[in-house]
Amino acid sequence: MLDTIEKKSVYQPDQPGLLFPTEPEFATVAEERSYRKQRLVLACRAFAREGYSYGFAGHLTVRDPELFWTNPMAVHFSQVRMSNLILVDHHGRVVEGNHAVNRAGFILHANVHKAHPDIVSMCHAHTEAGTAFAALGREIRRLTQDSCVFFEDHVVILEEAGAAALEDRAGGNVARAFRGVKAAIHANHGLLTASRHSIDAAAFWFIALERCCKQELMIDASGREPILVSEERARYSRKHIGTDYIGWLHFQPVATQIIADEPDLFD
């Protein structure tokens, strides 16, 4: 009779001792802080690989715990490293680091982190498919197994649509939208994701949402009426492959490859 282990997901192996990613544990706050900063850098590098850079637009944050670490203003995602991350308070003041903060990033992320103490991380970038899809002002449909992870777990934000997020009210609208969901489509602007688990999960769900937007635009362009996944099956899929743990798990091979290819990221 094989021993079994307590599992968070059906994807975890039943047998103990097999190679499989495990969530980190920390002995000190300093250890956890260092780890979160490392994962933030990895998420930025992942965004670079996905082609999400657009000038100085785009910002990722991770909590520490009342302040938040974020990527520096006007530094390409591929050049983000441990040494140039900045620590920012909820007033937009840089507490640690040499670079300026992206004001739009501060407005959006600070409001979300302040309103939702359970949100650990948040991601936003000006991507091609996501920005195009956001112009439609609609939710992602139940078109694929992958898109089902966002079923009843994302919202469309119509307020401040198309206006640069430079006023505090824009951040307040986004913060209110993130009650109990992991993603938002900001009309005429783009995609935002958040995680109550890790920067790993927030980053992967952003990658996944961008991919879903691209797929849906392709399906629309076909001119054919698609077959929708039933609500029951969509909820089943979201339950098993749409959790923060699964988002974290999906990001592990991405992170492992980046660490192997880009050793400068922890400088």
C-alpha cells in the first residue's frame, strides 16, 4: 500500500518522494522578503520574454507587508534585477532604492494593496491582445478550458476607460473591482491581475489572460459562432485549474528556465 500525502490539487503526486515543486517556507521575515523580491524580478523577466514591454508602461508589485516592492520607472523588464527594485509606501514615496516610481503604477497598485490587505501581488502591462480586447468592454467568454479559469473570477472596469491613471479616483475604481476576483479588464486600457498567494500566481494569470484575449480575438476573426463551455463545466475547470496554487505551479517551470538562462537577475 503506497503512502499518500495531503494535497492541495489533483496535480500533486500521490506518492511521496517524487520530484515536484514545493511551496517555500521561511524562518524569518528577511528570508521571505528576499524571496518575494527574487520572484518579482523573475516575473518581470518573464514579461520581457513574453514581449510585454511597451516603453515605460507596465508595473508589477509584491507586498512587504504594508509597503510594496515594484519595478523601477523606465527600466526595461529584461533589465530589472534585485539591485534596482524600489520599495514604495502608500503615499508614493520611494522608501528604498534609487529609481523613481511609475505614477500610474503607484495610483493603481497602492489603492489595490491598501483596500485589500489579502492581495499579495498585482500585475499590469500594455499588451497587444489584452489592450485590443479591452476596447470591446466585455468579459472573457467560456471558449476554452484555459479561459474557464477566469469564469466568474474576473470583471470589466468601465470607469475612467481610456484615461491615463494619473488621478487617485482611477485607483479607487480598480481597487473596488478587485473584491474576490483575480483579474480585471480595464476598458480601453488593458489587463490587470492580482493574487492572494504570490507574485508567481499573479504573473502567470496575467500571461494566461493575455493568451485568452488573443485566442478570443482569433475566434472572433474567424466569423464562426463558437461553442461555449457549459457553466457547470466551466466552474469545474476553474475549481481545479484556476486556483492561486495552480497559478503558482504553472509559473515554476517558467522561473526555472529564466534562472538557468539569466544569472544576472539576482545581482
